[in-house]
Amino acid sequence: MDQKRNDKAQISPRINCNDCAAVCCRLEVLCITETGVFRRFTRPNPGGVPSMDRLADGWCAALDRDSLRCRIYEQRPLICREFEEGGPDCIVERAAWSGD
């Protein structure tokens, strides 16, 4: 089985963004490529690569708190684009958040 098919096999169909607490929106996200993220949602870092700004409580500044949806979805950083719903990283972060 090739790697791409193997990765897809590890996706959990039980997990979806509609019933999630937006755990991924609390992670550190570096803007390593240009996707059009509005500067007001980023903060500078010592290494020169901006990251998504987070509010005082840890949530991403681009997260709509009412819907728990990204307000800049079409311009979201590459790391956010690659963080797959129900994928291995998603499962690990949800487990860490819930203490499982």
C-alpha cells in the first residue's frame, strides 16, 4: 500500500469538525508559506516567520467563537490546511486535550 493510501486508512470517520471543541485552533501555527493570511491575525516571531496570533485565553485569533469555524478559511496557513479532520494529528491532539 502506498503512503498516501496508508495515511487515508488511519483517518477516523467518527471525528468531524462539526462536533469538535476546535482543539487544533489552540496549537501554535507558523505561517511558513504565503496564503494570504491577514496581518492582523499574525504576530512576529524572533526567527522571522510569523505565527497565527492567539488571544489571551489561547484560542486562534481567526476562530469565530460562536461557530468554532475559521474566519479566514480560504486564506488559512499551510499547517492548518494539512491538519486533516479525523487524521492522525487530529486524533493525537484531541486525546491530549481530553486527557485520554
